[in-house]
Amino acid sequence: MQAVKMFSTNSCPFCIRAKALLRERGVDAIDDLRIDERPELRGTMIEMTGRYTVPQIFIGATHVGGCDDLMALDRRGELVPLLAGSGT
């Protein structure tokens, strides 16, 4: 399974939903980069993604986007293959 990294905050409902979906799809560990605890990571997130909102999710080297993007990927049947390393 590919590594999953997520920029998030503790109270963000979209972050919570994205983490839940990833766990439902078999992800045991998420490298959770909490920008509410480490504000300096916000600049890194913006530089890496061009986006200002959380969550920002990476599966392996692929920037998936936010929660809506992750859910759309799952609906298309592309999330599990991407997690397995054979996806998009």
C-alpha cells in the first residue's frame, strides 16, 4: 500500500471524513501534517498544492486534492487501485 500524507486540522469535518474513507479502504497509517499545531506547514502545503484549504491529500507522489476529490476518486473506482500502487 502506498504511503498517505494529509495536511489537515483537528476540527475540520472534511479532514475527518477523508480520514474515515481512507481507513474504510484499508489505510492503516496516515502521515497527518496538522497545520493547526504547526502553522509553518501551511506555507509548505500551499507551495506543494497551490491550494489554501484542508485537507490536502497525497497518495504516494500523487496529489489527490481535498475531500471532495478523494470521494470522487473513490466513486470512480480509482481510489483502491491508487492506494495499491496501480492507479491513475
